[in-house]
Amino acid sequence: MEKILSKIDELLEKPCYLIDIFPRTVPGSRDGRYFKVEEYLQKNRGVWNEKFCTLLLKLYCYYDLWVSAGEELAENPEPEVLAGWIRHCFDGGWKERDYINIILPKCSAMVILNGDDLYLRLYGPDEQLLDLVSQLAGAEGLFVYKAPGTQG
């Protein structure tokens, strides 16, 4: 499974897109309302967690997946196992959550789910994958856009 770990480093250098609850980066405000809203959503995030889990399981129907979840490494894990790892990312209290890396070897792309975030990161998608992820995200009420400061 060393190929999974080396592939992660390679893919982190590729262009990044966000799969987010917002349609674009939220501008700052003097009253810090974004951070207040984010804190509220973090404390009440069950619906968002399920949307991310559902999106990733649907994506699994289209692509083989290599998954790095903590100490666990697997190629094409059973759906129940994958869902369990995804949900584990959200189990801890706020700022105590985990993360997983999901590689799509066919198109040399990667999704990173960090349980502290209200978005996923998608690295190196080709046009076909980006289109599919955009459709899957839209079906879940999520949005896909290029991460600010990303090259490519």
C-alpha cells in the first residue's frame, strides 16, 4: 500500500477544487458573522456529514478508490467500511475530528475529507471527473469551485 501514500504526496501538487456548503468563498465582514455561522453549523453538522458521505459513496459507484483512513489503507473497501471511515472523521468533538484521503487512480485525482471542515478538497480532477462531482454535489445541495490561490 506504499503506492497509496506516495500518490497522496504527488496529488497534493495538483490544482484543487472545493466541494463546499457555500457557492464561493465567503468575504470577510467586520462583525465576523461568517465565523459565528460556521461555529453554529459545526455544532449542528449532522445533515452536512450525511451529504458528504452520500456524495462520496455515489462517486464510488463510478470510480475505483484507494483509501487512507488513519492507520487503515485499502483498495475498494466495502461500502459499509468506507461509510464507517467517512463517519469516523466526524465523530470527535469540534477540532478533534479525523481525516481521510481518497485516491481515484483511474484519473489520478484525490478527495480529502477533514472532519474539521465543512467542505471537501478535490485535487487534480480531469474535466469528466469535475463534471460528475459537480452534478453529485449539486444533487446534495453542495457547490464545487476552484480553491482560492490554486494554480492550474
